[in-house]
Amino acid sequence: MSIQYFVVGAGSIGRRHHDNLQALGADSHLIGWRGLDMVTLEAMVAGAENAAVVIATATQIRLDLIEMCGRLDVPFYVEKPLAFQMGELERIYQAAEPVAERSMVGFMMRYHPALRALVEDPVEAYGFTFEIGHDVRQWRQNWRFADSYAASAEGGGVLLDLCHELDMAYCLFPKAELQAVDCVGHADFHGVDFSTRVTLAKDGGPVGSVAMDYLSPKSLRRMQLRGRDEVLDLDWLVPSWVRSDEKGDVLRDWRFDRNDMFLGIMGDFMALAEERETSGNPLIPRFDRVRESCALIAEAWETRRFHGQIEGGFE
């Protein structure tokens, strides 16, 4: 099946998806969202004999685009997070129903080889910790936090920006429920969380936390799992882990390019859109299978409690 792919959103992630689609042999069209109206976009998509849409816009711009895809029976790939309010999430799932089994949410960390290895050989953990931090001012050249989506009280903030960690926690511990979300804000950006810790727990264990921040002077991304028979310390950035039990330590590392995850997830989306077999990844974030994870993110955002503010330095 020959399909035209329309990538809506020409920022860094939209350009990456467009380039990867082309690298995978797709007929891809990159469309900037600013200045574009829904009537024009719908005419473009409807005019294609077969179409698929990649939604790489800001978080608060999801529902109208997904409603369009549902009306036109067009599969879509939508960037994470899907929504930050439960009511919006419900409306999105209703709109997407006609194409839910052929669409995907962009949880590309589900294609990280370390996560897949843990799903295949899990640690029976009573406790877990995820931690990710990076000074947001160092992310990209010629980029200002204050001018970005991240600085918006509606759709911005570190919890939504770095929510892959919540999705990974869900993949490993799907029965752990939200307990608390504690945040530090910023004096100049009301309603935007700069440092957030999410507490998750299940009766009888495990109990764990997911910590995210825009403040760390050193980029870090780590996970710790603690079990009665073994413990694991994983650095997602190397990436490598040390898995230890009474017999000693076992080191394992992976050598791969970060873009391999984006290529993997986009390849599976193309397979869904073109009605071909997918890669077989058991964690494939097919739209109809990730609702609970998306709901966890939206519930966490709605549950945030702010405990003071930092000042200065993020103009």
C-alpha cells in the first residue's frame, strides 16, 4: 500500500520524524503548524489517495488533529504526552476510535534495548527509582526556554516534557498507582513545574518514585530497582547496567544510536498504517494499548502540588 505521510509540526521532533520517514522509504511531507488552518490541512490529507499523519505539535494541540484523522479514517502517530487533563484524554480516545488500532503514541523509549531486556527478564522489585535531569537552558543552540512550549502553564513543564520516565515505570510496574506529585515551580513561570517527584505504589509493593527536573547542571538519566534476590542500577545514557545478586555483579552494556529508537517506532507505525506486520516489539505503543499509561501522565499533571519556587536564570 502506497501512503503519503503528513508530518504536522516543523520543530526539531517533527523534522526528525520527517527525515526518518524518508530514510525508511516513505513519501513524507513536512508541514509547519504556525499559520496553518484546519480546513487547509484537512483538504491536503483528504486529497491523498492514502494518507497517514504524524502529529508533532505542542501538547495542547492534539484533539482537533486527531478528530480530523478519525473523520477521514487516517491513521496517526502522535507525540507524547497525549493529553494533560483527563477530560481531554477521554475526548481524544473517543475521536480516535475509528483508527485506534492503526495509530501510535510516541513513547519511543519502549524501543530502548535495556527496557526490552528488562521486560524479557524482569527484576522482582520491592522498590524502584527513576531519575532524569538536565539544565533546560543547555538543550539546544539559539533556543530560549521562555519562548518555548515548555514554559507554558497549559502543556509545559518538566512532568509533561520528560514523561517517558512515567511511561517506562508503567511498562515495568503497571499495577503501581499514583500516590503523590510534588513540584517546585519558578517565580517567573506560574504553574510550570521545574522539578517534580511522582510517587507510585502498589499494595504489597513495589513502592517507587519518578523524579524529573530542568535544573541539574549535569545531564543524568538513571534507574534503580531493588529486590530481595537482586538489585539493578541502570544508566540510560551510557547505556549500561549493573545487575547484582549474592553471586556478584554482572555488567551489561548496549551500543546503539539514539535515533535507532525513533527509526524503530516509526517503522512500526508505517507497518500499522500500511497494514503490514510490525517488528514484534511487545511494548509497541499502539494507541489502543497505551490508554492507562497516558491516563497516568494526565492524572499526575492534575495532581501536582507545588512546594515553593526557584528564582531567576530562565528568561
